[in-house]
Amino acid sequence: MRTADILVIGGGVAGLSAAARLARHGRVVVLEAEDAHGYHSSGRSVSFSHFGIGDAVVRGLTAYSQPFFENPPEGFCPTPLCRVMPSLYVAGEETMPALEALYAEMARFTDTVEWTDEAGLKAICPILKTGSGAAVRGVVDRSGLKLDADALLQSFGRAARGAGAELVTGRRIAAIRREGESWIVRTEAGEQWSAPILVNAAGAWADRVAGLAGVEPLGLQPKRRTIIVVDPPAGMDVRDWPFLHSIVSDFYMMPEAGQLLVSPADEVPDEPGDAQPEDYDIALAADRLEHYTTLSVTRIAHRWAGLRSFVADRVPTAGFAPDAPGFFWLAGQGGYGLQTAPAMAEIVETLVTGGPWPQGLAELGVTPDKILPDRLFTQPKHSTSVRTA
């Protein structure tokens, strides 16, 4: 049996970023089921950081994380982790109240958000339909960042290894048991690891991992999202187009490598697994594109689907399980796993080591009670106390 101070189950962006922090404090081993890190949710995200999604807690986590992407630690990555790309939300006459509410929420976290009219909308995105029955106003967030998901995954992995962590792939977990003060994890191949702290960063599988350990689940719901790739109108340079969203969350479009990524922003309940796009959702993505823009879909160059897993309040969760000593939850990142990873990794380090809560997070309204798993259980249970700076 091999031993460690901390075992991390899951090698997506959550597990790797946490491991990079935790490896400063002891021997860390990351066990990933697939043969590559970030194969599922992390590797299939459109990888964007902005203030248009989530609630105030998610926006606070996003605000705290953005400086990391813009100015990462020296030596973290040889290439930029992001580039500036505006995010644009649009509304028709009937949905203006929702756009006004979104503007107010976004403006709490950035001073780069502004209104634009029909002429401005056409200037930013020439194929957007405007006027009666279409978009009449928009909110532009100039602080949006297009993230390089692969660079982030690779860099967090290097940082973890550089701090002494061991990253092991192709290890599916078969059994977990508590023995004395340690958690014993056995893989399908019969290998065993032991550690006093087990971090469950298994994404859509996190509740199943908890089940193996006899720990009460969080009630995670994996939801499938479909994306198609289409060509822009002939002769149009889309590099400076924004990440475009409908205010009613039934469509988004983003330029990528000379093409357009399009999604119906669907959230289809699904089981943990290798998510695949279904014909209906592919057709819905094309329909939404033709509804909101003047582009006719004649060819779909590529298509894929990924899982985004949520807890009941849709806020990422981190903390020791109230019913299982040493079992640490890091789950429910939903659609914001990449854009909140630096903040969540720092939270994990704080909670595992017993350090003071980051002052910057508290100032942004992100407090322990908003993140700890205790909030998700109907019966109050004891959990590790957290110091606030």
C-alpha cells in the first residue's frame, strides 16, 4: 500500500489546482480515472471568464480569480493564459427587465460594463438581428477573458508536480474505506493508496465517490450541454466579435479560431459519463443561431457535449464532510470551474490547513458559510471551524 498525506480523486482543473496548493503542505497524490487530465468537463468547456453567469458568490469567486489569469505567478505558464474578449448580453423589449437586473449585478463587480443600443449591437456583432422582435439593447462587459483551458490544465499540473505532487492517470476507483485515521482507496487494478485526508474532486462522479466511501451525497445533478461549430459568413473576420448571449439563456455564440462556437445553453439532466451530443440538441443549437442572427446554417463542422454538475444552490462547494472525518468535498463547479479555479484552490488550501480565510474573498462577499457543504444538508451537522482574517 502506498501512502500520502492527501489523496485527490479527480484530475480536472479543480483537482489539479487544489493539488498545486496542497502539495506545499505535504505529500499529495492525484488519482485520475481517465488517461488524460481534464478529459470530461474541464476539457470541453468554452473556457471563458465573465460576470454574466452565476450568483453573487460565483461573481465574487470570478473577480478574485481574474488577476491570476491576467498576471499568473512567475514561471507558471510560458504562454498567456487568457486574452481579452468582450461579453455581450442582448434583450428584446419584453426581456429588458432581466437585462437591467443583470447589469446591476455585473456592475457590482466590474466598472467595465456598459449599455449599447441597436447601432452599437450591429457594430459589435454584424450578424445579430436587431429591432422589433429581436435585440434592441445590450450590455457589454469589456473585462471578459477568453481562457486557454489546455494551458491552465497543463500549468496547474506542472505546478503540482513542481511542488512534489504525484499525478497518476488511468486509475478508476473501485472501493474506499475508512481504517483508523486514514482513508484507503483501491483501484480497479487492485492498487491501494492511504491518506488521512481524501479530497473528492471527481466532478460529475463526486456523489458516486462519496457513495463508495459511505458518505452522504451532496445531491449533485450533472447536466449536459451541447456545442456546435459553424463557419461565419464568407469574408467576415470574427476575431473581434464578443461572446454573445441571449438574456433568457437559450443561446450563446463565441468566435474561436476563425469559426463560431454555438450552443442552445441547454441543461439536460444526465448521468456521469462520456457525454455525447444528441441530434435534437444539435438541431436546437442551429435553430437558435438562425433565430438570433442572420446566419443560415449550411454545415456543422464539429459538435460535442460536456457535463456541468450543480448542487442545489448552484454554488461551488468545498469543505470537510460533516459526517466523515477527513473526507473533503470539492464539487459542484457547474459551468464556472475554470473561471473560479484559482479562488477555489486557495479556499481548499485554507480549509485543509486551517489557515485564515482570504481577506480579499470576504470583501467580495465570499464567506465560508457560502462554500462549506454544511449548507446543503437539512440537518445541521458539526464541521471544521474556519478563521476569518
